[in-house]
Amino acid sequence: MVDFTIQLEKIAQAVGILQEQNVDMWLTFVRETEHNADPALPLISPSNVTWHTALIITREGHKVAIAGRYEIVNFERMGIWDETIAYDQSIQPALIEVLDRLNPRQIAVNYSESDTAADGLSHGMYLTLQRYLAGKPYQLISAENILNPLRGRKTPGEIARIRAAVALTDDIINRITAYLKPGLTELEIANYIHAEYRKEGVVPSWDPGHCPTVSCGAETPVGHVSPSSKYVATTGELVRIDQGVILDHYISDIQRVWYLQPAGETEIPAPVQHAFDSVRAAILAAGAMLKPGVQGCVVDDASRKTIIDAGYPEYQHAVGHMIGRTVHDGATLLGPRWERYGKTPFGIVEAGNCFTLELGVHVPGYGLVSLEEDVVVTDTGYEWLGKPQTEIIVVPV
Amino acid sequence: MVDFTIQLEKIAQAVGILQEQNVDMWLTFVRETEHNADPALPLISPSNVTWHTALIITREGHKVAIAGRYEIVNFERMGIWDETIAYDQSIQPALIEVLDRLNPRQIAVNYSESDTAADGLSHGMYLTLQRYLAGKPYQLISAENILNPLRGRKTPGEIARIRAAVALTDDIINRITAYLKPGLTELEIANYIHAEYRKEGVVPSWDPGHCPTVSCGAETPVGHVSPSSKYVATTGELVRIDQGVILDHYISDIQRVWYLQPAGETEIPAPVQHAFDSVRAAILAAGAMLKPGVQGCVVDDASRKTIIDAGYPEYQHAVGHMIGRTVHDGATLLGPRWERYGKTPFGIVEAGNCFTLELGVHVPGYGLVSLEEDVVVTDTGYEWLGKPQTEIIVVPV
């Protein structure tokens, strides 16, 4: 039986947010969500849908699911929808009947230039909705102000699931430490990690083609790049792995750094140690700013200043993104005020938000020193969701 | 290393289709495709992307990939893009520079009311593009006339992959026959099938919550419904399973029917046999119409008439949908002329299209008789992609 406890929590939360935001109605309008997913749907529906489906939640707490005849049972079984309406040939008559009866001033729908997690409505579906509503008085508005808090304020059930995904990843990191040795290619290491995931019955948090991202040594390219057979774990150099797993629909996203220490060497080389200390200091500087009420960009400022002051180039990304059902799970970004990020760095951090804190620097001759930790925002600050990396993991060779 | 042979085939095919359709440029404009997937992207990109990415293909065969600095390597490695352009803070300057240089009359972008597989552009991304192009002379048009043939005309490499997925499913069907016995719940059967998938390193073709869909006996609800513990395989009744696997990025989608035959019984009960013969006749009637040049609805007409003439109610869906990378893989639908299907039933069947042929009837007291076969359209007709079910599978109990 499908477990929909999280969806029941989120639907209840949505009603409160509609009241808080003073919006009459939130409409999720989707079809064929296997390959045209709306990231909002899994928050309130336990399964994908094939045909046009409308999920309506009002500020008064009224909840209506309209779905194709063969799919309505999945919503009936949830027991939370006040009305479940099946249709055969077209959703239009039932949808219009419900809207005319509930008569909202505004209808928030899932589009947003800034917030990809609130941008699940396709342009084709928007045109369909416009066509259905021609001549009607309802005002279509962006649901970004509904979806950002709905996705961002993790319930206790959600936080427990993220912690479990992080714990499993920590365990796999220990296995990697035992496995690593000079001569392994990035691809071999990635294949080993995929095999461990399969043993655990989990899948990578993002595209298996580059989750894990494995970076061996100083020459490998940086970024969301597929592991290759060209670069090899090498004595006296670094291995950096960025990975995560999806466990029970919630993810982890963690980066760790290993040093393959030559026999006889007893200390981490100074440029590597300095890079590690600086990266960790920058993460702690971000953490020091992280609490409810602060703007995301202010958190990024702190880590960016720290790493620049330490003599390194600034990282070309945000220091933190939300995590949850996906690796980039919602709008508020702990990021710089760059056009490519839209409004997301100006979002306000809230209690229950789960973020990564991540950045890295390249150390010539050694490789990438890059860390990523997962945290949850508390009422007064933040907590680690796992055990943070406090020193370079040494693999004696 | 990521295999992108299929993407190279599809990009070459796209240039030919742009010429055929007399369209200057096709632009795929995406971001965060992990959770906001554009179904067109996997046809031409070997991996998902995080930041705004523009993939441009022109009628003259010029190919430009613009991507975030950390993701451009994945496109460089393909060796097919004439230009690969990395950006840091905003994609806008590079995108506008390329468009102004190539100066297309129309730019086809991925939205469509009818074709979900051509509707990957989110409304938020459409608004961003409109904002970028304000004051420019380019006309944005729907790419549905590009994407339908591009997705629909399967290359030999694609057909081979679908055949492999079907062959594995046929093999798993044999295992299910050996496993089935009275008393198993729908959920137990589904869990058994998931375990076989895991052994093979494959995942379900669609939502694991209802792939497989397992229907035991006469009382279980019909449709895209999660298997439950309430309904049980029962002597003298039917088990129907709808399932498929994703193997090497291509899928299968097959329904089979089993009869749990009581000891001493030697024939299939007459109403079940009549239902099976009628369903199979309707599938063959659809097949008899299936060839290049015919409209999808004409194929559906043939099976719909056959099943109604046999005395059963008409099925409330299409007799066939495209398959490929996904279970509903493109526009042309072998379906009725219903509003919910938009223009898709009026699409023209082409050689290389891969379809399901499927329908079912409910037999009171016994359960669901529903078949689904996978086929490829040839120059003159069609071929089965696996071994079709020609008789009810009998499980002696």
C-alpha cells in the first residue's frame, strides 16, 4: 500500500499557508507526470497521473481532486479530499463547475521564473487553462509564495527521512574509505558506489551519470561532470566525491575529500591543509549566519568573504541550496545576487528549512578540496543532519 | 563514460526534420531538469542540467550548446556541437548573441497543448524567454511538429533497446507464471515483481506505486491503481498484470492475463474465453489498420468497433500509445476523438513508430481480461516487438 502520511501533513500545512498568504485557492493542474513532472505534485499526491488532473485546495480548507476515471481511486484512498470527481472525456466541465461553485478571486498556479520547484506548470498546460477560463473573472497568479514555504518548512516526518538518507550516505562514505586505493579510475569508483547503492536498494539523488561525481587528482575537470576512465586515484593526491541517495523519497547531498597518503608521510601537505581549513571555516561562517529571518544571500556573503579572505577565488555557485524530495528542493537559496538565480537569494530562511552548505577550492598539484554538509534550520540557528567532515580523510597507501 | 550514441542519432535526425518542416531553429531551453524535466532533453543531451541551458539546432545543421560553466563539459564531450559556450552569472548575453548572429525567423520551443512529450517548457521559463527576447523580431512557435517525428521515428538503435526491454519483461512474465498461487495478495505479487526487477538491475517503466498494476479477481478496482492487500489471487478467478521495465533508457509496457484453474477443470470458463477471444480480436483489428499514413483514430475505431460488436462496453482510453524512452512517448495516439486527447488522435502513423495495443473487458465473477502488446510500425504494416499472448495463461492449482 502506498504510504501517504507526508502528503497528508503537507496538505494540512498548505491550508495554513493559503490563510497566511491571503490567497483564495491553490490549483495544481497536471498531466503525464511521469515525463512532465510538476515538482509540487509529490507533496500532495501519492502517485503520478496520466490524464489531466486538478488538485484544488482553498483557504477555507476545502479540498477537491478531479482526475481521470482510472486514477481517481488513488485520491479516494487518501481520505483527505472533500470531493473526488472522476471524468472520462474532458476535465473541463468538472473543473469549471468546481471553480464556479467555489468562486475564488485569485487562483495560484504552479509557475515561477525564479523558483524551479514552483514552476511545474508547462506552458502548454497554462494555455489550456487560459482557454478553459476564457471570460471568467478568476485571476491566475504564481503559486511561488505558497510553494516556497510549503516545500521549505519540513515537517518532523520529512526531517526524519532526510536524516536517514544522510546516515546511510555517511555509512557508504566509510565503505569508500576502505575501498579507495591508487590506480582506481573515477569510473571504477563511481561503479563501486552505484553497487553499494543497489545493495541498499537506493538510487542516486540526482542523474546517475554524475551522481556520484568523482574527482581524482589535480587535472580532472570541475563541476557536474560524468566520472571518466581518464583520471585515476593517485598517491599524494586528492579524491573528492559528491554524492547522495534517495531513501524513502528524501535525499542526501554530501561531499567528502580523501588524501592518498604516501608511505612515510605523516602530515597533510600544507597547501591541502590550508585549503581544507579555509573551506571548513567558510562553511562554519555560513552556518554562523544561518537562522530564521535572515536572507539567503547574507549567508552566502559570509562564506564567500571567508574564502576570498583566505586567498582563494570565489566559488561560482551558491553556498547552499534546499534539500528534501530533490537535491534542489525549493526557492530560498543561500546564494549570491546573480541574475541566473533570480529572486531566490533574497528568500528568507525559515525554521524547518533543510540546506546544504558547500564550497570548494582547487589546490594545484593535488586536486579539489570541496565539502558539503546537510543542515536543518532550528528556531535559533542550525543543526547538522549528519556528522560533518572535520579533517581530511587519510587513506594510507 | 556516458553513452550518447542515441543522442547523436537524434540530433542528426532533428536537422532533417527542421528542413522537412521548414523551420529555421529549434531551441530547447531548460533548467533543473532533475525535477523539472523537459521530455525532449534526453533525446539530445546525455545528462540532466541544473542551470539555464539552451540547446540550439538550425535548419542549416548548425548546433550550439550554451550551459553553465560546470556543466558544459558534458556537451563538449559529445563532439557534435559546433559551439559550446559556458557562462557564469546569466545565460542571457550568450543566448542573445547566438540568436542575433543566427537570426532565425521562427524559433520552435517545446510547448504544446496536445503533445505532452513536446510540452517540456515550463510557463516560468517561457516568461523568462519572452523577457529576454523583448523587442526582438523572432517568432516563438510550438516545436510539436519537430518533436513528434523526432520522438516518434525510432532509429534502429532505439528499436533494438525497446525489443530488449520487452524480451526481459517476457522472461519475467514466465517467472510470474511459476510463482502465482491462490492466496497471494496483489501487494505480495507486486513485491515479488519488484524483487525480480531489482535482480535484473532495472526499474519499473512508470510509477513504482502502480507498476506493476496487479488486479486479482472480480472485485478489484480497474485502472492505474496501487496493488492492495485487500484483493487476493483466487482459485477459479483471473489475475491481470500490467507492467514494464526501463532497460538502457527504453521501456516495455505489457499486460498479461492468468487463470487459476481449479483441479479437475480442463477448459477455460466460456465467458472468460469469449472475453479473451474478443479482446485479442480487437487488438488484431487495430493491427490490421496500423501502417504508415493512417490517422491514429482510424486504428482505434477498428478495435473499438470490434469489442462493441462482441457485446462489451467500449474501453475508456486509447487502444494504443507510443512507447520509447517513456511509456507515453510522443503525440500520435491510437485513440478516440475525445477532447481530453486534443489533436493527438489525428496524428499520422509513421514507419519506426512504436506503439502499445491494449484493451480489456471485465468479466463478472472472474475479473479483468486485458491485454497489451508492443509493436513497431514497418513500411507496410507492423511487427510484434515480443511474443503476443495468444491464449490465457493457465495456472493449475
